[in-house]
Amino acid sequence: MADHDHDAHAGHDHSGHGLGGHSHAIADDAVPKWLAYALIVNIAFMLVEVATGILADSLALLSDAAHMLTDAAAIALALVAAHLARRRPNGSMTFGYRRAEILSALVNGVTLLALAIFIVIEGVERLSEPPNVDAPLMFAVGIAGLFVNLLAAFFLAKANRESLNVEGAFQHNLIDAYSSVGTALAAVLIWVWGFDRADAIASLVIAIPMVLSGWGLVRASSRILLEAAPVEADPEAIGPAMVGVPGVIEVHDLHVWEVSNGFTALSAHVVVGVDEDCHAVRREVEHRLQHDFGLEHTTLQVDHETSDLLEIQSSPGAAPDHRC
């Protein structure tokens, strides 16, 4: 299977799908509603945590409040992206605005990583000089935060988590739930045993899942923005499968990429035998791609093996041929 550029020739048969020729599911109408619910919950409790974090002089509470601020920003961004993604293709935006969700997921991942770095720096500084922390207040807010984050996570789980955009917002809230557990445990250690450094240690532990989730979102969204083939659609497997269709001689200029998560596109140049019905072969290739790899949006340029011969138009009444 060679990969090279080529010029288009008259008489080629394209199995492309225009704006009206191929439909894709628009984002779930319920997604904005659940995102809005989660946004309200996060903003309300973030204000509570900021106030109590200052009163208790707790880095764990303030870092959790900062994380909830990024949660609220992530959900707000996801909400905007979800509205954009529902807009149908128009004008120059032939694929619509689906990648607004991918950009949102990328921003969510980057903010998680940036916040984790900030928390690590502050946590290390507080390990050497731990402040006096109001442990009872810290514990109460940590427990309340756990329930709030679980409620927000419940709302986000109701949305379509197959969307990388929604998954990014969900990961923010899930890590916030971990943060609340860490905050409550640190408060107990300070309250019962007087271990003042527990606040800083809890913040450092909280930073670990933030880095893992942030990196996962950045990696997944970057692959889509760089138009890499999805893991489940390996071009090294797709190419031989296409060549394996009876009548196909060669496949080149094969491109597989994700427009957005869950929406994979493929284009290729397919060469068939001289006497083959190129339309029938094209349909069989499309069937193979859909059945074996789940690829529904395919654009195939089909040519016969020899296309340099002079073709004379058939006389009226002659039997139709199947040339491309």
C-alpha cells in the first residue's frame, strides 16, 4: 500500500458525503441542562470554600476552592462548547463546530496540570512552615464538599460522557471529590493528633490524580487536534482489509482521522481491476469499513487499473458498462 499524492482525473467515482449526504447525531439536547445544574452547584460551594479557607487558614481548603473555580470554568466552557457542537454544518464550517468540544477538553486538561503545579509548590513551602489550621471548620467543609462534588458528578454523569468535553468536566469534579476526602482526613489528623503538616501533605496527594487526569485529557484532545487516527481504527489494519476486498488491486492515499471524539472520517484512493464494476466494489469496501471498523463517514476515489486508454462514448442503445 503506497502513500503518495495524485491529481484528480475525469471519470472518477467519489463516494463522498456532502453536507446533506451524510448525517451525524447532534449532541444530546439534555447535556446543557445537566451541565448547568453542575455549574450552579460548583459556583455556590466554591464561594463557601473560599470564605472558610481564609478563616481556617487551610491550604487544602483554598486549593480545593481554587480547583472548584477551575471546575466551574471547565463546566461553563463545556456548556458553551456543547451549544456550539449542536450547530449544524454551514458555510465554510463543513464539519460544523464539533471541535469546540475538543478545544474545551484541552483547556480543561491544561488547567488541571497548571493548578497541580501551583498546589505542589505551595504544599512544599507549607511543609517547612505549617500554619495553624482551624481543623473542625476544615473538616466540616471537607465533608460538605464531598457531597457537593458527588452531586455535581451525578449531574455530569447524566450527560453524555462519550463526549471528551463532558468527560473533562466530569474528571474535574471527580478529582474535587478526592480533594474533599483528603481535606477531611487531613483535618482529622490535625484535630486529633496535632499533625499540622497533614494539610500540606493532603494537598500534595491531591495533586497526583490532577496530573494524571490533566495529562490524559491533554493527550486525548491533542491527538484529535493533530488529526491522528483513533486507537480503534488502525490504518495498518484498515489498508490490508480494503485490499482484501475482491476486485481491489491497490489502496493508497489512505487517511483516517477524528473530527471529534466518536466521529471518525476516512478517505482513500482505490484502484480496481480493469473489468470490475467499480460501483459494486466501492459499496463492498464501504460495507467492510463499516462492519469491521465502524467507519461510516468514508470518501473513496475509485479508478480502474488502467485509465490511460482512450474511451469512446457508447452509441445510443448500447448496453451500459460499469466503468468509473
